[in-house]
Amino acid sequence: MSELLEFTDLRARLNCDEVGRQMYDLAAGLFPICRSITGDGLRQTLKVIQRHIPIEIHEVPSGTIVFDWTVPNEWNIRDAWIADRSGSRIIDFRQNNLHVVNYSVPIRKRLGLEELKAHVHTMPDHPHWIPYRTSYYRENWGFCMAHAEAAQLADTEYDVCIDSTLQPGHLNYGEYFLAGDSTDEVLLSCHACHPSLANDNLSGIALMTLLAQHLQQIRRRYSYRFLFIPGTIGSITWLARNEALVDRIRAGLVVACVGDRGPFHYKKSRRGDAEIDRVATYCLTSGSKPSRILEFSPYGYDERQYCSPGFNLPVGSLTRTPHGKFPEYHSSADNLDYIQPLHLGSSFEMYLRVLGTLEANRCYVNRFPKAEPQLGKRGLYRQMGGLPDAGAREMAMLWLLNLSDGTHDLLEIAERSDVPFDTLESTAKLLVEHGLLA
């Protein structure tokens, strides 16, 4: 494994602006696909990801019991519309797949305006946006359209058609395992079920795909497991099928909403003080950019399944603007104009920083704990003399030698000393080379 890079080397060499452009291109290619929690759109999405990283696509039959849930029937859709008496389509699924309530049962009938309105969803506060609505676990049908257009519908009859199927099939999810030096795992998970919504969550799919590509180049202390899953039912299904593996998970992040311009938010795991909580908090708050740390809540994305009391895994969620906190959320305004390569690249860089800090964080032991070892005779002061941050590195040495008793990790030393983590990490390696730390 000598040819592999260190995390710090990759971060130094990587052009995150270029990575952001690659992420945007991947999101743009996936944008037109009508995804759902099952069906051809989800499979097509997973196959596109498979062109970039070697994910295994799993298949779970409808009707499979997963804890208190049942894998639903598979949904597919070919076409849908509302047409006036002349046959002109007022709304057309082929123009925007948000026009149909996701998981709508098939319907073809003529009905009056009042009956039609009972099946039409709009956003009165944003009259030109199309909402995103679902009916996964209750058989129903419906359409979504701009409120301004719905208000202009004439009081006449309309032909409606949803050419869909809802029948036994399969739930699919993608999984990529990247082995490291340890069997201890870092779990990275994103929902891959939403249709044409860019920030929620094509941004997460793109970030995880590019992250997996680049982590292949790195010398990894931990093993990494990437899950591309349908929301809620996907994580529940994975947990039900992999209970024997969960004890290996030492840290995890749910990846979503990472393409907008908002500040970073980290939502803690249910534990609140897990190592990933400490690492993410440090990385976000030690920088110059605004950020916010959120306490755990059982409402949200799949972190609530990983953090359910029967598992209580150390899994948090790192986003930019959280779900539901930006007006464009679950609407046609969450489009490719809403996400930008610059913000995607910045999110990628933050994920690299968090994972790099997690990889490097460990406890050292001072091999000369009785009084301060003589650093001058080992040439350590001279080695520091030519460096621009020599003073900080000398302080790092002193703090490391004092607190490296096997109980304080690097992150705790960074927090206590106010010496940057990266400085402590590189200095600790130097002290190990000189036989002072083990």
C-alpha cells in the first residue's frame, strides 16, 4: 500500500473547484430521472453511479419483513397528464416529473374541476413553483402544479391519466465497501430516491460518489461503507439485513443538501458525544466560516434509523442548509440553478477535512513521562527553526509530551491547547520518529 496517499497529501493536491464541477456534471446527468423508493428510476440511477464506483446493487423482494416495516410493491411510471376537452395537455409528466404525486396508482378518467382540485397540490406561498409530494404507503393518486396555473383552470371537464404500475417487484440499493487497515468502519449514507431535486439529494449522491473515488487513492486506517439507498425504508432494510455488521461502525455521516450556499450544519448523533460528533464540531467551529451545531432530533433523514435506540450508532448528519430550512425544499425551485459547483466543491473539502481528522485522531503515549525529555539533543528545535510556524510546533511538542498519557486523543489536546489539529498531527508523527511517542 506504499503507493497510496496520506489524507493530508490528497487534501493538499486536490483541486476542489474541479471536483465541484465534476459533482455538478454528475448531478445534472441524473436530474431528469424520475426516481422513487423502488422502480426503474432508482435502478437507472444506481447504474449511473456504478459507472463511477463499483457499487453492488442489492435487490430485496416486495413483501419482505424488515423489523416493523414491509418492503412495498414496486412503482413505475411511463406517462401522465391532465388534458382539457381539446386534448391539450395542461400539465405533462414528460416536461417535469414532479407533476405527479410519487407512487400514484394508475388512473384514467374524465372529471370535473372540483373533483380534480381534490387531487391537485400547489404551493400558494410560491405560486410559480411545483411542489414535490409522495404517497408511498397509502394508495392514492394526484398531480402537482404551479398555484398560479391551477388558479386559472376553467370550470369544465378534464381528462386525467397516470400510466403507472404498482405491483410486486423489488427494492434496490447500492453499496460499496472500501477496505482499510482496520475492520472498524465509517458509514456514509445518502438517500437516492428523490426525483428531479438537485440539493435534496443529487448533491449528496454526487458528493458520496466523488468521495468514494478519491478515498480509493488514500491509505486508510478505517474501512468505509457507502450506501445509496431509498430514504427511510432503505436504511431500515439495510439494518435488518446487516445486524451482524453494525458493531463495526465507529462513525458515520448521512450526506444530504450539500450544494447550496448556506453555512455548514452538523447534526449530532443520538449519543451526542461520539467521536464523530467531536470531530465534526471541531472542524466546523475551528474555521473562519459560519457554521452551526445541532443537537440530535428523531426527525430528519436516515440518521434517525441508524440512531434508533436498538442500534444507537455514532452517525450524525453534515449538510449545508438543513432539509426544510430553505424555501426551495421539495419543489421545482430545487433545480440545477440552486446548486453550484463552488458550493459542492466546498462541501467536498469539508467532508475530506472531517474524515481526515477522524482518521488521524488517536491517543499517543509519552515514552519518557518522568520530567520533560531533552529535545535539543535530538535536534528537534533545530528541525523546527526553519519552519514558518516554528513557535506553534514547539508548543505542539510540549502539549503532546505532557498530555500523551494514553487517555487524551489529539482532538482533545487541540481543544485544550488551541494548537491546530493538523499541527499536532504532523508534530506527533515527528515525535514518533524520534522515539518520544508511541
